[in-house]
Amino acid sequence: MKNADDAAARRDALVARHYEALPYPARAARDEKIRLIEGSPSALPEIEHWIFGGHLPARLRVLFAGGGTGDGCIMLAQQLADRGVEAQITHLDLSAPAQKIAAERAAVRGLDIRFVGGSILDVEKLGLGPFDYIDCCGVLHHLEDPAAGLAALRGTLAPGGGMGLMVYGQIGRSGVYDVQDALRLLSPEDEAPAARLGIARRLLPNLPATNRLRRNEAVNDHLVGGDAGIFDLLLHSRDRAYAIEDFVALVEDAGLGLASLIDPARYAPETYLNDPTLGRAAAALRPRERAMLAERLAGNIARHIAYVVGPDHQTPPPDPADHSLVPVWSRTGSGEMIAALGSDRVLKLSLDGLSLRFPLPQQAPAILKAIDGKAALREIARVVGPAAFDRAWPQTYAVLNGISRLFLRRP
């Protein structure tokens, strides 16, 4: 037991040294003047939809557990400020250099965020909660005991609240662990980060064309993320990935429930199967088996992102048949979606190297054009024509919500 504890402590120290030397992801505060980085989890339309049934609490208490250099924290804080929502936002992280970058970014935007140094394992001891919403993005898979980390967070979750989680996807990270193993042979983990980075930079252009990482279009942090991206992807001292069924088991074993996976269409076998016989066989599977099948078919889901809720959560997601609701875009807008739709009314997307096509009804462009984040569905129906809207809306919503671009909120 002592040997196991010593090994865990050694890896803890290596992980801490990693993020002290190379805060992740690499960001510069000056860039906040020109752009807002958006993504999942923790985009406000997603949280409002999946956790709060389309209606935010009057005051939101938020924790970013392992918030790093601040992408998710800055995004949500800015979106809440833009909406005029009162919120207390706490950024918790072990890395002082990472928090310094996040704090500088927040200062450029004039955002009020509380920064606390510490481990997510100690969140209850720190007395920070409770929280209505907790973001834990890219952290659990770096812990010695991910279940203990998730249990600690659940202990600070307020009644009716929820979490946004991201863990690595095992199948979509094909090749990553091959190269990690190769780099451990070429450059032992106790060598200085700068020396290990030098070896990695030499190895990457020398990978043969048959190498699985070179062939994996779903993973690119080593290509676009600079030194911090290379180290986090290929030189991390503790890194595990999950098949979808193992991720769901992690959530359920913590006493939490799955509200939704992000990009649920990617976990639907019919997204990939055109053969009617295969489609019928897939439709007969249980939900978890369907997600398992879709992950194996796609082969490119490198991250699993989900919203989860506690056992006391009573608020269902908004009903798209309720015409009093307001449809809102996330990470896109009407013009971009109409352009992607084209004249043939087939929505064309490229997701991590895979081209997908989603046919939409004839009235879909008119519906998309009318969605401005203010008009309720009943108003959009009047513009499009009630009968035409009723025919087209269910399929239009299913496709756009399935790729996590369209959500619903109460006026």
C-alpha cells in the first residue's frame, strides 16, 4: 500500500510541476480585447437549458473546479454579465501561474471572479460551496482517483443544481497513448519539462505516415496548442480516457444523473447508418448501447462532454412543443446556420474529420432566419405560418439541438 501511495504522490508532484511550468491552455490576457473563446461545457444557453429547465435562478453560484487559464470561466462570466444575471463565480485551481493568467484575462474584461488556490479534492474543506453549477472540464481524467474527485464536487452541489463535465474519449484519442509511451522511453518523466518538450518536438515530424496519431484528425493540440498543448497531450504524467459506457458509469456511481451529452447526435447510431436494416437493429438497443455503438462507428469522439444533475433534481429540460419558449443560439447564429444549410436544405458539418449531412424541412431557412434570441416560438410561428411551422419545427429543432447549437429558455 505504501508503494502505491508513494507512486501516487510522485505523480501528483509531476502533474503539479507540469502546470506550474506550462499553464494550460496557453492564453494571453491582451487577446480578450479581440475575442471571446466559446465552447462546451458551461456555455450559458446550454446550462440554462439542461440544468435549469430554461430559467436561471435569481442568483447563480458557480464553481470552476480546476479552471486552468480560464477559458470556461471567462466565457460564462462574460455571458452572465451580458445578460445582467447576478452571479458569484469561483475559480479553483492548484496552479498559481494558471490562475494568474485567468485573473489577468478577467481584469481586461472587468469581470468579478473569486480565485482560490487548491485541489478539487479539498473543495468541501475549503468551505466554498454550495454551488448551483459546477464546471469540471478536463480535470477528472488527470486525478489518481477520478471517482473521489467527482464525489467531492457532488458534496458541494446545491439542491437542484448540476455540473458540466468533460473527460477524454478513449476511442477518439487513438494514437495519443502510443506516442505518450514512446516519449516515456525516449525521455523519462523525471527529466525537466523543457528537455522533454525538446524531445517531443523532434519526434513529431519524424512520426511515420502509418502512426495512428498522425492519422487522427480528431486530436490536434500538438499542432495548434504550442508547447502547453504538446505537453498536455503527449507528456502528461497522469492521463486516462473513457469509453462512453465507462464515463456514464463514473457519473452514475457518484449518485448523479445524466441530463444530456453535448452533441447528442454524435451518440445516435442513425447519424452514421444509412442502411435501413442496420438502423432498425440500432433502434432496438437500449440508450447506453446506442451510445456505445455510435462511439465505435464514429471513431472520432475525442472528448465526452455532459451535463449531470443530482438525485434531487426535479427540473426537466424545456419542451420544444411549448411555444411560449424562446429559441437561442449557442456558438453560432442564423446567418452561419443558413449558410451551412445551403440551397438544398441539407446542413453540412465537419466534426473532427468526419463530414455529416442533416436534411432539414423546406421551411427551415425561414425558421432559422427568425431566431434572434428574443422572439418566442409563437411569434416565429406567426412569421413562418402556423401550419408550416408546425410541420418543420420538430425536425429543425431536433437537428440543431442534436449538434448543440440551438437551445430553449423561458422569456
